[in-house]
Amino acid sequence: MSERLGQKNWFIADGFIPPISNGDQESHESICVLNCNLEQVELEVIVYFEDRDPLEGLFYSIEGRRTKHIRTSWLKNDQGEQIPPGVPYAMEIRSNQAIIVQYSRLDSTQKELALMTTMGYS
């Protein structure tokens, strides 16, 4: 493939892990990554908050020619720090190769659940 697909840097400005769920569906958010490269890509996620220093050291690998939905509540750094639920945040996703990033949120805090998705900003 001669054409380069995607970008190395992506930004998600609106993050918020719903703190509660209702029914069978768990409220969550996901970074949806498409790696069209033949090789594995290495991601670093930096999380920004309104009232504290960024959360850094969140790393993830995705094999070549694969997609992965990474729940933001699964991300932990070496110190075990995570994104707290119920707190607004934003993210920067850095990759060593070009990727495609979409973002989704499933909010099941009410029985009439809502699903939101958007492309990241590159």
C-alpha cells in the first residue's frame, strides 16, 4: 500500500466515564482504533483534567491490520492510576505509526440508554 492512512496524533476533548449503570449494559467509553499498518503500533494515552496534572504512562499495543476497542476504564499506568469515573477529562493519543481513532460512549445511567460516537481530531 503506497498511501498512508490515518495520523499519529489524535485528540478527544470530551471524556466522562459514567459512574453508574442501569440494567444489563455497563456504562463505558472506548477509544476505537483501526491499525491498517502491517506492523504492530504502540500507543501512549495522556489524560488531561480540569483540576489536576495529566495522567501519563498509559500504553497500549495493537497488532498490524487489526482493530481494538480500548475501554478507558481499563487503562492503568505502572502506579495503578486510572481515569476516575464521574470526572470530566480529555485525551491525547500518540502512536508510533498512522492510525484511525474513533471514540464512543455508552451511557446507561437511565433505562433509555444513549450511545454517542465521534471521530477523534487529528
